Amino acid sequence: MPKKPGGRSRQPELIERSKRPTIPIAPDHRLVVLTDETDWTELEERVDQIRMSKLKNAAGRPPHLRALIGALILKATRDMTWREAEDLIRYYAPARYLCGLTETEWSPDHTTLHDFAVLLGEEGVRLINEYAVKWAVEEKLANPSVVVGDTTAQEAAIPYPNEAGLMAAFMSSVSTASRRGGAALKNFAEKAHTTFKKAKEKFRRYRFFAKCKKARLKLLTEMATMVEGTQVRLAQALEESRAAGHRVSKYGKVALGKAVQLHETMKSLLPQIRYWLKTGRVAAGKIINVHIPELYSIVRGKVSKPVEFGLSWGIARLRGGFLLATMALNRRELIDTRFAVRAVDHCIAIFGRPPRAFAYDRGGYSQENVTALRNKGVVEVGLAPRGQAGWAVGAAAKEKLIRERALVEASIGALKSRRYGFNRPRARSAKMMAAYGQLAVLGFNLNKLARGLARRNGMVAVAG
């Protein structure tokens, strides 16, 4: 039997089917529970303070803060792209209810949602997360008198760093950015076209045909020489661009800024590559990515993954399972011995008092830390001792804190699952990696909070 042209049904509807479905939203849905229990007035005031602190002035139309905050919460509770969040807010009833849009046809687009997340940044999302944790404490779902600390690594979505890959990425990115960065850079790109082509061929030979160490080192040296020459010509082109004061378009400004960033990054990276070629050792503070130079290697000592590449984080877990997260500004800021004390300071800053009991693994142990924590008001200091040293707490407290200490590993594992996307986030800068890290922690806490509030009301939160 032949099909009707167009692929539609051969039996049409007698009355055209409505494209405006009317369905009730279940009161025990996770997003509905969060919407009904949240103090949106206070949350909007907090977010508006963060927003105004980052804007130059209040010019322009007022934002739809209620909808934007709801969208941020939606993305936090389950990892998704901003386009997917836009689609859910437009067509998914519980998501529209969360954003306060059930009485209107308007929906924010993905660009607006992304710009709002960029505006808030890591510190803005962190303040929202601290609000959620304090809310959980008020609801008796979390207990700040027992806290456990630990550090972890947030891996970046980058390829494994090696000298050849870094130089190839630099040459390819400079070639692309220079074509849109104004007249001076465009002229530079045309003159360096042959060099870029040769660099691409050398990287191909290094990857597929260099089988011995001598051949690889020879190709790496040749590539380093080409990068060095490109750096000199790129510096001249950037200086010409500044001197001429050429105006560039919106995308041209982005391309020009990218070329400047690549040039500055390679200034530090090229000597590190030369040092490795000469000594065979990795230079201190080695740059591992030309696009996000703030990233660093984190030695974890794991059997399956001895080194991770990204950012360091400190995690504090309250009894009840809620988390507070702190991002390290550099690779040395949040080492275990420092974070063991800083985690308690963070709790004091938020709750106004130190925890009664605090636990940490042996990485944070030292007699100085035990003394410092006791001076801050911690009664039961459960730092796992090193060597022949004894515990600073009794047997009963020791067993309690060991159990609490084990639970923080499970919480960190949940953060790094595909549901929250803490690891390898879709970010192209260290700032957005930090924001997505806090967003994952916020989603973890909000899902736990929704389940606890639903249980208090005699319900079981569905859909997550």
C-alpha cells in the first residue's frame, strides 16, 4: 500500500489535535518540591547583590532574575548543556514551574543563560550553595557540629599534554586567530602560511612515523625552532596592530585577544620545552594547555591515575551529607596540611562557630594542626596520625570519625559522576571550570535537600 506523500498518516484527525497540552504537575516532583520550599525573595536579593557588585552600572532592562535563577538550579541538578536547559525550560512543565514561567510563553535562550552563569562566576554560585547548606541546617537535615575535610582534583577536558601536542595546538590556533584579528595579523598569517603547513606535517610525522627516541627528539627540536620564529613574527604583528590602532569587529576583537593570549602563554612555555629537550626533566610550573594556561598537574598517587590535569578543590562534608567546596587559586594553596585548618575556618565563617568534631586523613596530620584546631574550638580533632603517633581522640570518637571520613569519598565520587559533571566540564577557561565545579556541588546539595524536604512532608521525591 503506497504511503501518503510527506510521510504523514493516511487517516487524518477529524478534529486537529491541540498543540497546547494541559497536564497537572505532580506535587512530589523533585523540581516542584524545590520550587515550593525555596524562599525566592531572599534568593533573588542575594543574587541581585552578587550581580550588581560585578556590573559597572544598572543601565538597561532589568533581568528576569526569577527565571534565570531557576534555570541555574535546573542545570545544577543534572548536567546538561545550556541549549538542553533552554529546551527543557521551554517544553518541560516542571522546569517551567521551577523558573516561574507557567503563566507566560516567554523563555530565556541559551545565550542569556550562559551569560548569567558567566556573570555570577565561581564566587556567585558558591554563595548560592552556602545559602542552600545553611537552609539544610535550619531544616535539621545537616549538622555542622561534625565536619569531614578532603581534597580532590577537577579534571579538565583537555588532551594528554606533551611537547609536540602543545606546539601543534599553538601553531594551529595562531593560524586560525590571525585570519580574523585585523589587517596586521592577517598579513602575518598569509606570510606564515608555509610555516604553519610545515609544522602540521612535522607533527604528523612525529605522531605516526617517528619510532625511535632520536627521531622524535629531532622533530621536536625542529618544531621548537619553528615555534620560536613564529613567536618573533607574531610579536611584530601584534606591535604593528597596536601602533596602527586598527579597528576590528566583534569577532575580530575576540580573535585579537586570543592571539595575544597565545603569544603570552608561549613566552613561558617555550623555555620549558627547551629545558625538557635539554635535560629530559619537566620544568617546575609546567604549562599543560595553551588555551587554559592556569591548569596544572596534580599528583594523586593512584594506581590507575597517578597524575590528573586540572584544578585542585577542597571539600568539607557536614554530617547529613551536604558539601561545601573551595577552589584552589594555585597548585600549592590547598595541600592537605593547609586545608585541614582552612576547612574549619570556612565553617566558622558560614555558621559562626567551629564544628565540635572534625576529621581528616593522614595527609592533614601534624601536631601543629592538632593544636591549631583545638585553639579554634574543635573538641574532637580526628586527624588520622602518621607513623607511630596516636589519635588525639578517644576510641569511641575515633570510630565515629572514621565512619564519617569514609562517607566523604562517596560524596566526591557522586560529584564526579555523569549526573553532575564535576569532572571534565564543558568549559573553555579556568573561571568557567570553577563555576561549573561549584554548580555540580550546588546540584548535589539541592537534590539531597529536595529528597529531605519531601520526606519531611510525607512524600517521596520523584524524577531524581
